[in-house]
Amino acid sequence: MQQSAVPELARTDTRPIHWVATATAVAGVIALTSLVQPGPATAAQPTTATEARPAPAPTATTPPGTTGVAFPLDCGPVKAVVARKTSGDLDGDGRPETVAAVHCDAAMGTPPDALYVLTRDLADGRPRVVATLVQPADRLTVTDLDLSARSVTATLLGYSTDDVPSCCPDVRKPAAWHWNGHAFLRSTPGDTRGV
């Protein structure tokens, strides 16, 4: 009798006990995988190019912004609104300042403006108010705000008497402020006119 080079294969007949053993093994694997879970995913979601880069830090040549500034303006339950702003170097130090006309967000009438000068804090770079050019108590609305030749210019709308309704200012006067090295000096470049 000649022997084959390949050993005889095991019997391939299945019996019910084989099926029970297979089912038990599969159930054990499923039970084990339900107990062993992977850790939470740590991959970041894809972002756009602008979200991926952090915002650049403000530099000495970046004008101070008005967002988040605590203006010295009492608005009660409403917020302060920046109506106008302009930027430039007012004191000649090479660092720009921002001038902002700010008023309370009133639902009716024409709320009076305050006019503030902001600069960047040298220690932390955050914007801060360094001067008040127009007080809200003056009952003025600031228009035509500009900064040139190291001077702030604006048109101020006001009232000839306390009887004039706040919706309708009847006096228009130009104003200018110039830094003299110690303070902002106000001048009136032209005649006061009625509106």
C-alpha cells in the first residue's frame, strides 16, 4: 500500500454539537467586544483656513478696536453702541489711536453721543479710553467724524433750547480737537448754523 504525501483530512461531517460550540464561541466574542470599547475620538473636525490660524496679535501699528471696551457711559439696561469711529496717529508717537462716537441703544429718540479717544495699553495691548471729547450730558449727536493732520474733526448736532424734541436737533456746529502734548484742545473751525 502506498502512502499519500498529504495526510488525510479530518472528517467533515458536522453534528449538532459542532453548531452549539460555534454559536457559543460567536456569542462569547460578541459579549466580549461589547465590554471592551475604544476610547473617545480625539480627531478634530476639519476647519476652514481662517479658523485653523489663530487671530494675529495686535501690533503697535494696529488701531485699537472698540469691541469689548468698557466705555464710561451709563446705559442702564441697554447696551452702548459705537455709531462712528475713525483711526490715526493723534500724538505723533507712531501708534494709531481710535476715536469713537458712542451712545446708548435707545428704542426711541436720538440718544446723545459721547466721543472717546482710545489707545492700546502698553502692558497688555488691550484698547482703553484715554480721553473724552464730548460728554453725553452735552446732548450732542456726532456726525462727519474724521481724523487728519493729527486732529479730530466732527460736526455736532444739538439743540437751541431744552424745548426742542430730542428727535430733531436744530443746531449744527463744526468742532475740532488737537493734541497739544498734554490734553486735547477744542476749537470751532466755522460758524454755528441752524439745521
